[in-house]
Amino acid sequence: MKGHMTSKPGSSVANKTGSWRTEVKPKFLRKNCIACRMCVYICPEGIISGEGKNTFGCDLDYCKGCGSCAAICPKKDIEMVSEDEKI
């Protein structure tokens, strides 16, 4: 055995993990957003971004479909939709 296997720092960008997603994905409605950024803070993947009101979204290449963003949104402006639905 030659030792443990370690990835290079920053290599996760090359591994688009969104293919592991559950059968749902977040849809940012962009109607009632108050820019509280709770979705940004709760996302375990750190893939939600936006600047200002009604501009938030996520990088579906890395989203796992956990639904934390939709669950924490105080305005219910994020909904989980079927993987097949166009966003």
C-alpha cells in the first residue's frame, strides 16, 4: 500500500456532483424574495448566489436536491420541482 488517496485542493469544481441529485431540484421563483440570504447560508454545497432582491439562483451542476433552501425560505419563494421540469 502506497498511502492514502487525496484530492488536490479545488478539484471539486471538476467533479460536477449534480448528477447525484435526488429526483427534485430547487426552482427560484423570484417573486417574493426579500434577499434575506437564508438560502445562501443554509446550502450545504455553497452553490447559491445572487446580488440583491429576486436574483438568487443555484448552480445545478453541483446541487444535490436536499431542499434545505426551500425549507428555510421565509417567503416560500423557492420550490422543489421534478428533475424533468425546465427551469
